[in-house]
Amino acid sequence: MDKTVKTIEGYNRCAGEFVAKHMDLGIYEQFVREFSNCLKEGSTILDLGCGPGNIVKFLVNQDKGYKILGVDLSPKMLKIARQNVPTEQFIIGDIRHLQMERKFDAVIVSFCMIHLNDDEAIGLLGKTYDLLNAKGYLYLSFMSGGTPGFDKASFSDKEMYFNYFSPAKIEKELLNLGYAIISKHFHEYRGKLGQVIQDVIIIVNK
């Protein structure tokens, strides 16, 4: 079965469990807040792989008049997102093949790149640059240190595809695209096999 089809099936089946575990941003709230502090009031924001709208809800609650469009491939996640943040727009779409006629002041790629292979991930980063207005901002988060393949997540009883990326290689790609690094953050923990996994959060601007 195609890795993306299998992964989306997992999200559709375990959407409720995902919401229970991740609707609260937890330790990542500080990084999203830092990102929000970079943005002007009324900024237009594109959230790719928006899930249940957890980041969108946090940003709306900042009361800065953001106009946000969320994109996800899971119908169940989008249904929850529309319930959680009825003031914003959410559409179904594949972030690998996204076509937009408009540009945005900011783009969010929060832990959705982890479901892409290496080539798809690099392609997505290039798309974010093209989708941004001049001086626009990108919030990017991904995982490093594990072995790519199918595995069960903490919220899912179905296997999903996960990929892991070298922070140095991703940073080099961002710089090659023309981005400037604003900040980098790392959250380290042990994986199921005892390996050291890092959640990597990078904020850049065009």
C-alpha cells in the first residue's frame, strides 16, 4: 500500500486519539508563540498538514487578526479543525502537489514533513519559498535521529510512515533556497529502540 494512503488511513482512524494527545501544544507552544511574535497583525498564514487545527486555534487566540488557511489530506482531521476553529478556512489537499495562486505572509510546516520521503520533503521546502511574500516567515518542525519506515505512533494503533532528517542538511537546503535562519530549537528524547530522537523546530524568513 502507498505510504501516504496508509498514513492518512491511520490519521482518519485515530483522529480522536491524536486530538486528545496533541490539541494542547505543550512544550511546542513557546516556539509557535515565538513565530507569532514575528508576524504583523492581519498576516495571512498557510498551515500545511494542519491536522485538527491545533496551531491555527492557538494563533487565532493571539487576537492579531490573522487570516489562516489550513490544508490537510485527512477528512477526519479537517472535520475536527473546522469544529475547533470555525472562523478560519480549511481545505483538503496533498502538500506534495499543492498549487496555490496566492501568496502568504507566513507558512507553517509542523510535523507533516515527517510523512514524506527525502525528495518529497525537499520539494515541499521549495514550494514554501514560492508561496511566501517577500520577507515572509516559515515555521518548520521535523524529527531527526530515527530510521525511516512504518511504525505505530503514540496515538495510533495503525502503522504510519515516518521519516527522519538531518538538521544540518535541512538547514543547508533552507539557506540554498534563500531563507535566513531566525532560530533553531531541539527537543530530545529516547525512541522505542533506545535511540536518541530530536524534534527540530526552525524559524526562517525569506
